[in-house]
Amino acid sequence: MYAVKLVSFQGENQLINDLEYTKPEIKKNNQVLVKVKAVAVNPIDLQMFQGKNETRIMSSDILGRELAGVIEETGSNVKHFKKGDEVFLAVGSMGSNGAFAEYVVVSEEILAHKPKELSFERITALPIAYVTAWQVVSRLQLPKESSLLILGASGSVGKALINVLHHFGYQKIIATAGNDYNISELIKQGLLKEQIVSYKQPDLDRIILTQNNGLYDIVIDCIGGKMTETGANSLKREG
């Protein structure tokens, strides 16, 4: 099968198209074979290409974390999917190979049915961002009236967070963004303009606290680096 293979030449990583890969086969009764229709490029793929720590979690030299496709074959114990179903998933290191290939074999536990309203291309932007957001929100043990600060809310995870938080009833949200376009995108996600703060302002820490009339119950940092200190300075004790 065709696949995009990560190889190293003289210490430098390169991507090449490879025809040498055998089509993966189902080896367990709970697995399915998926014909890949569309993939997404994730920051993890770039980090792996650059040889960063994420290379340690690779189970295959084929990159690609997110994909959408059609089931071609199912194991005998697969209960919720059948041949011909349109699906999407974040394969991570849990499949026979990465997403940048014609086929992948995975267990049915990490599959989801593709909504008919979304194309294969559009749906591939969702899995990792929404799984990350869902994991964050599912760990929150504070009341729905809690105040939240999202640092870096205009990225894919930040946007997903806003949708998931609203779904669970959290409304007291302040978010940071960097330009007019990103601010308009957050408004489309359901935030009011007064809930959004530009992180480019020199007195950002003070403005963030002013927006909430004090420290926050919850801080979700989607950026890291210097913004982590801003988040720590904005968080209540035991928040």
C-alpha cells in the first residue's frame, strides 16, 4: 500500500512515499480495517518529524494521528460497526500504523461514526482537539458557576473547550486571543466580546483579573511557556 514514511538520512528526518508496505490485516476479533479517505496534519506529526520526545510513542514509522474513512472489514466480535460504515478517529499509537497511509487496522473502541453532515475532510479536524477538551472538562469537579480562564482559546483545543464547557453548563468564561480574526472566531463559538481578552496587551495579568473581579476558580492553559505563569497568577488557592 501507499504510505508516507518517516526516515532518517544522515541524522535528518525526511518523509518519503513508500510502496513497500503490506496492507495491514485484522489480528484480533475486536478490530476493523479502515480504508483512509482523509487525514489531518497535527502538531504531534511535526514534533515527531523534528525528532522531539513524541517519537518515543510511535508504533510505526508512518506518521498521522487523525483520519476519516470507510470500514472494509470487521472482526468477528465487532458489535457497533459494519462494512461500509463511515468513521473517524484519532489513531495515536493504538493502530497498526499511522494515518498517512491507504489503510489502518484499529480496535472498534476508538472509532466513532462520521456524521453525515460533515465531509471526510472536515471531520478529521475534530478527534484530538475534542478528546483533549473532553478529558479536561470531565476532570473538573467544581460547580457550573465557577469562573474559568482559557489561555490560548483560539486554537483547535481552545475552541473545542468552549463548546464542551457550554455543553456541560459552564458559562462564566474569560478567554484570550491575539487578533481580530481569532476574536471573531471565538464569538462564533458563543462567547461575548467582553469575555475575550487580547493577550498582546502589556498589562495582561491585571486585565485578566479585572475581567473576573479577582482570581479564577479554574485556569486552562493551552499554550504553556510564559503564559503558564500568567495562569498561575490568575488561579485561586486550591483552584
